[in-house]
Amino acid sequence: MSDNFKNAPPKDYDSTKIIRSYSITSDILSYLICPRRYGFFTARKFSPSSNLQFFYGTIIHQILDKAHLHYKGLIGEKKAGTIPTDNEIEGYFDKIKRALNLHGIRSKSDQSETHALKYVKIFNKKWGPKLYPLIKDSEHSLRMNRKIKAEESKGESIDYLLKGLVDVLINSDTRSENPRDVQIWDYKGKRKPEKSSPFYQKYVFQMQVYAELYRYRHGVLPDKAVLVFINELRNPNATYEDLTIEVSLEADEISNAMEYFENVVIKIEKEYSKPFRQAWSAPEINERPDENTCNICDLRWSCPTVKGKYSIKAP
Amino acid sequence: MVALTFKVFYDHMLDALDWKSKGKTLNDKQKEAVRFGIGPLWIIAGPGSGKTEVLVWRILKLILVDNINPKSIIVTTFTEKAGRNLADRIAQYIDCLIDKKIISFETINLADLRVGTLHSICNNVLQEYRYEAVDNKKLMNEVEQAYFVHKFSEMRKIRNDKFWNFFKKNQKKIGSWHKTKLTLTIFNRITEDLIDVNKLLKSNNSTLRTTAKHYLHYLKRLEEQMLYDFATVQKKFLEFLDCSQGQLFLNGGEEQEAIRYVLVDEYQDTNPIQELIYFRLAGGHENPLLHKSMNLKNLTIVGDDDQALYRFRGGTVELLVDFKNSCNRFLDLKPYFIQLIENYRSHPKIVDWFNEYIKNHPDIAGARAPGKKDMIASNNSPRGNYQPILVIAGDTHEETAEKVGNIIKWLKDNHKVKDDSQIVLLFRSTKETDNFAGPYVNKLRELGNDIYNPRSKKVQKFFQIQELIGAIIEIIDPTLNRSGPPGGTVFDSLTLISEQLKKFILSCKACFLALYNSNSYNELNRYVDDSINRIRGLKGEIWIKSTLQEILYKLLNLEPFISRLTNPDWAPRYSIITNLLEGYCSIYSGHLIRANNRLYLINENYTSNFYYSFCGLIVSMGLNDYEDQDMPIPKGYIQVMTYHQAKGLEFPYVFLGSLSDSLEWGNEHKIEEKFNPYRQFPSIITSSKEIRALRDGIRRFYMGISRPQIGLILFTHNKYGCVNSFGYDKNGQKRYTKEFLDSKGIFII
């Protein structure tokens, strides 16, 4: 009955190659913090139960972005070149807060809200007049297609897309059009970490990868890569040194950062290719995430890494 | 960057992609489309004609030959996935060019190229410019929009059947979620068809006036909640183009490139608001009040009217067919017309079959894009001395399914396919019920095949899902279906509940109780009991600390659920439940409230919302399986798909079902017609809904028969209903006759 297809040519199976995109914060660092959490909430698309963690960082970023736009004259009828007043900052703050709350993103406490507003006001007043005129772009998006060769991945070759979002580009020299005279800045809603802290390493790593992304885009490395720790403004007289870390952009350090990045990409890609049950297993006890991460994880009660630490309580 | 000449570019590309060694080139029409200079370009791309290849080459040509900054180019695709594929292929080709040292590493910045669906591009631009109308606002996904309308729209609460029947085909009474769905369709349609709401408010028809009021109310509610939806993002984008920032985006400025090229894929499924956006981006001036932009009217559209599928989502194929007139109206120019006629996909006899089908069908004559020629099978398409078309005709679904199963077995046994995913069954709907895909899927499973049918809408029927939902119900409405402490159940107070929803809720609860009473899962039992007791122990109408989502996760952390989270069948389905509940909580709130009386445990409103809305959506829409965007065709499974899912895809063997489906008009045609007189701009819709529906059906069959590479197997259980799906020969005689099929050497089994 199927003589029809007796002479039909056999057809090879073409498998299509998957090209995933990776960003430093939401993929690489997130995977490193906890592969199990990454597997569920990023790879397997579970929706987490709350966004508690993000209120503080989000509101600080959004409000500084507003201040930049305000200065550029891009908000309503505001004239370019004016620094927002305290009242205006409060107005922006309330609006953003209302939106975040409406969309289910809430702050941990009233105190953290008060702090966020206070620090942003100080930053705006004290640093705004010097900084805002130098801003070249904000929320600057960078992308780069990368390939990891089979011999490097010790498996199949991997194509991926590296993505990054730089908070602000700052002109080192306002008269220059040269991309070499631009600094990349990233705001952190955190205290400045000690050099020995693992956070320090992560932040530096992030900026070095951004610098490489910048080089891919503009042909040269940026002049500087600067991390700004807004919470240091708990001391209103904090100096530039108190507030920032300038990240070294030596060629070998950037190359190490990129190698590190790719090694994590290889690890993540390996997880994807594992059998379903074996992928995304919980970290070893000596690699367990910091307590704050586990405390709000939706999978903490069944996690083998912190077995017995959390017990399920009734509402 | 030094620009290349076209000849050098073309040679370099052939070289870099290693095509030369394989004797591969672009065909003349493709080359012409790539090379075309400035002005509007109209590319009709028949099935398998390599249109993506042409788009990729054309974009590279714009950058490398015409020296256009990628920032000045906008490329829209029908899905995000198609956009990503396109961007990936461009990146891949650029890598090849870099490898061969034809261009240098820093020459092209692809990050600046805007590729994606029009929705996402509009949204990204508005966000980039922090446009007031979207700033700080959240874009709802489809689930959230559905819950939003269900909660906030007064329209869906209208009880008068006459109101609903005005928009519907069948005149039966409909339930509340059905009304929500219809409301959604109507609201999206008003936005996308550019309906003049003021005109609608003054209509003689009271139903239309009421609808207009509700639409405005909906928009107001969105504002209040700081939300917006996929349809309105386009409307906001049009408004944006008129403001000073929009003009900067369009025409460029000191530090900014202007938009200079707009390329649109799948134009046959475009809708009127999108058409207007495309022409505005390309410098069109339909509205004399709008500034004439600096744009050079470089609009390239690619599509095929014969493959249009999406009228139910607002797609208007007539916009493609009539593109010449639109160009004239908006741009004062005639488009340059190119038809890609070489088919690289299918066996020549399949190409003949679909050519004859569309050409000879009397009901689509005159409605196709003007000047269309037949497709020609390429020398590189599958060949072989065999008949690639086979007809399976049974008297019942069961008999037909048996025959389908046998052919598939034969193909596998004889190694005609290397992987099961090279075989697809296409249906109008892939619901696994008796009238749709059910009998076929069941038969194939019975024969030991693995089937992938993600859009079967049956996830909610599995007891593993019902146990989980049942556990939540147990906590918020414990007395339901259970002997326990005295008290009422909110469930009993639901007066408007449909039988189907009632059955579902009771079934969920029963599934959970079976689990509970098995005493196999002590921790689960303890958690549920403790939760009920603790809430009962509280006093007054107060917020309870846990949210619904937290309760869901606590349950998922317990057996038997936690073990299923490492199971490939269940984890993706539980993930869908977490997504759904997130959408629900973002609109209805996930914060539980204790009841104020001793009758219930949780606030009556809260619980009834959960029943009517969360469970209601599941029951009325059905839950589809998770589809991995990265891997839409999983290896090792026979694919079962709707015609719509198969858009743009090809398979070695296609089994085409639903051949005797009625081609009568549906709600989408009626709604389109009702609003047609109220458009802001003269409407292009002139034919009746009956005729449009018939043509849509013919296009759908054409899409289906042009998917296969090696074998097209047409199967039916209704031998008398296949006139439209088989079509006519050149003499106007029906093709579904033994004589005709015999004359072509096509077997009927």
C-alpha cells in the first residue's frame, strides 16, 4: 500500500543550532549564585513568587535615569540644562514607586524607601551639576555575537549572543568625539565592598566585560570603567574616592574576564544538554549562595544544599 | 567604511558562505530583489522561495554596498523567533565575511539594527525615548490582558444576548469567559483597524455606541492601572511619531541617524494600524497634517497573499493585494514588483499540485495579487521518480487513523525518515477530541509513536495538575466536598457558575482529597491542615501574610509535587501554572484575606474570584503545553500542529487533515464587517464576509499543501466534503474524483 514512497529519497535530519543570549547579571552571575535557581526561573521559565529583591535597585536606577533626562530637557516642558530640585526628585520618586507597587514590586521596608530617596537627592544635588553635563548616553545597550570553538568547549561549538546594558556613558572630554574619551558608569544600590569581598570581584568582572562589549561596538576601549555605590551617600560628604571604584582595563585582565565569562557559558550550555533530571542541580554545600539569596528562594524548602534549614510554615 | 560595489559584494558573499564550491547562487529574481535601490519594493515570495535568504542578503547589501548605518534600518518579522533567526543569520554571514577578511571586525554594529515584531520594536523605541504614554507603565502579556478585561471591563458583564449575537456567528448563549474573549477581540480590533471611536459613538446602532463607550472605559482603566497592551502600543507609537522626539527618531538629528529603510516580512498578515506605521516610517503622508519626513520612501515588503492566515488576529490580506494603490496613496510612488518564483522546497509534482490548486480555484480568482505567476520547482528541490502525493480516505475517523498509522509505520520501517520529527500531521484544531486530532493522536500513540502536540488545550485535565490546584482550593475553601469542621463553602454560593467549571473545581478537589486520604504524603497533609487551622485561628477580616504564589511554591516543594519537578513531562506544566498564577495575581492580587465570618475561611470575594477567574480561564480556554521557543520541533516526536503553527515551516512528510472543514465565515469576519464603516481611513474591505471567509479557507489549504518536501498525504474521513481542499483542474472539473486522481497517478487508499 505504501509503494508510493518506495523510490522517495531518504531525507537527512537537519538539526538547528540554538543560539542563546547571555547577559552578565541575569545569566552569568545568576547561574554562578545558584544553578538550581537559574535552571528553574530562567531556563525552565517558572515565575518566582515575588520581586522583593529588586525594588531598591530598580528605583535608584529609574530615578537617576529621570534626573539625566530632566537635565537633557527630555521630560515634559522642562528646559535643558537644569538640575531637578528636591521637590522634582520627590515627584519622580513617587511616580516610579506607585508604578512599581502597582506592578507588584514592593520595598522591603519604609526605611529602605526613605534611604533610596535620601541618597538620590544627595547624589543629584551634589554630583548632578558636575556629572549631568558630561552624560553622553544612558541605558546604553551593547551586543556581540560570539562563538566558542569545539576544542574550547570540549564538546560542540557554541554560538551565543552577549548582551549588556551600561547605565551611563560619560564624556571625559566634552570637546572630543573620540570614543576613546568616554567612560562607562554603572550605579549600584549598595555599599562599596571591600577588595576581598566576592562582590568586589563580581562588579569588576562585570565592568571588564562591558568594556570589551564597548570595544566591540566602538573599536576602542573606554577611557574608564567606574562603579558608583549610591549607599555610600549615607555620609553626605562622601568624596569621589569614597563613592566609586575605577576598574582596571588592562588587556590581560579583560581577556581573563572574557575567558571566565565563556567558561560559564560553556557550563550553562552543558546543563541544557544534560538529561532533564540531571540538569540544574543544587550547588555543593561549600558553594552555597549567600543567606539573603536562599531566604527568598521559592525552592528553599526542598533544596538539598540547605537541607533542614528551612521548614515550611503555614500562612 | 569603504563601500563595496554590488558585484564585489555578491562575489564576496558567494565566496564567504562557501556557496561557490557547492555551485549555489541566488537566482535572478532573488538577486534583483537584493540589488534593488531606492523607493518602495514589493516582493511576492511564494512558498519555499528563499525569502529569508533574500532579506538577509538585502540587509547586508544595504549596509555594505549602500553604506547605510544599521541604526537607520528597521526590519519587522511576524514572530520574535523569526526575528531572532534573521538576526542570527545576519550575524553568521558577517562572521563568514570577517573570517575571509572581507570586512573588518569593527565595521558593522549589529546591535543597532532593529529586528523583531512591530510590537516589540515600537515598544523598545517608546521605552528608549521614555515616551510619557508608556513611561513607568507595564506592558501586559496576553494572559494578563485577559484577566484585566475580565476584572475591569463592564462590557463583558453585559447579559443581553442580543448584544453579543451582533458580533457572533452562532447565536447561542455564551458564558462569562467567552464574553471576555470576545471583548478582547473587539477592543484589539478597534485599535488595530484604526476605528474612529468618535464616529462609533455617534453610530445609529446602539450596540456599537455601547461598545465604543466600553472601549474608552477600558483605555481609561489601563491608564489608571499604569498598564498598556500589545494593540495600544502601536497606537501610542503613531502618536509618538508626531511629537518632537518622534520626529527626531524618524528624521534624525545632530547625533542621530534618520530611519532610512523599512523592511517588512509576512506582509500578508499585517493590519491597518501596522500599515499606517510602516508608511509613516517610510515617509508617507496620508494625513496632510503630518510632517513630510526626510525618509526616502524605502519600504520593502515581502509576503504572499496566498498564504495569509491571521484574519482572526486582525490580519488583513487585502492590504498586500492592494499594495500598489496604498503606495500611490501614501508615497505618490509605484512600487517595483518582483515575484520569487523558484521553489526550493518541494518535489515538482507537489509544486504542480499547489500551483493548479490556487490558480484554478474559481472562488479566489481576482482576489490574488495582480500579475502572479506559477511557482517553478528548482533543480535543487527534492527529485525522484515517484508520486509524492497520496490520498487516504476512510469512512470513519478510526479507519482513516488506522491507515495514517500504517503509512507512518512504513516510512519509519523503510528508513524514509531519520527522525520522527520529520513527519507532521496538520489539523485546523489539534484539540484531542473526537472531531479533531483525538482519533489520530490516540491511534499513533497506540502504535507506539511519541507525539508532540503542544496546543492540545488539555493540560488542565491531568490529575497531576488538578491535584495542585485542588490543594490550593483546599486551603482557601476547605469545606468544599469534605467532611470537617462545620461551615459553608464559597463554592456553594457561586450562582453563575457553568457546569463545566463546576465539574473542574470539584474534580480538582477530588484529586487532592484522594491524595490526602491516601496518607502517603504526610508533609503535604500537615502543611494543608496547619494552614487551615492557622487561618481559622486568626481574628477578623485581615490580610494573611502569605500570597497565593507563596502557597503554590510551598506545595511544589512537597511530595508528590517536588519529585515531578525533575520530570520532563511535569516540570514544564507546573511552570505554566506558576506563570498563569502570576498573571492572575498581578491583576487580582495574590494577598489572601481572611473571611469576616465563621462561615468561610477566606474572604468570599477573594475565593469566588479565584474560582470564576483563575479556574474559569483555565476551563474556558484550556491550557496548552509549554513550547520551547528555542526548540519548536523537538527531536524524536511526530509533530501534531495546527495549520497556523506550521506557518513558515517545512517538513519531509506532511499529513494534511481537516480537509472537509467548513469554509463558512466566523466571528472574525463578522466583527471586521461591523466596524468597517467606522474606519478613520477609507476601508479596503469591499467583499462580503462569506466571500472573504471562503478565500481565507482556500489560502489556508494552500499553505498546508505547500509545506511538504517529499510527501504530501491528504487524509479524510469525509469523502464528500473535500471539494474546496482539493480544488479544480484547469477545465474547472473537481480534482477529488477517482478519474482525475487516476489520470495523475495518485492513489487513493
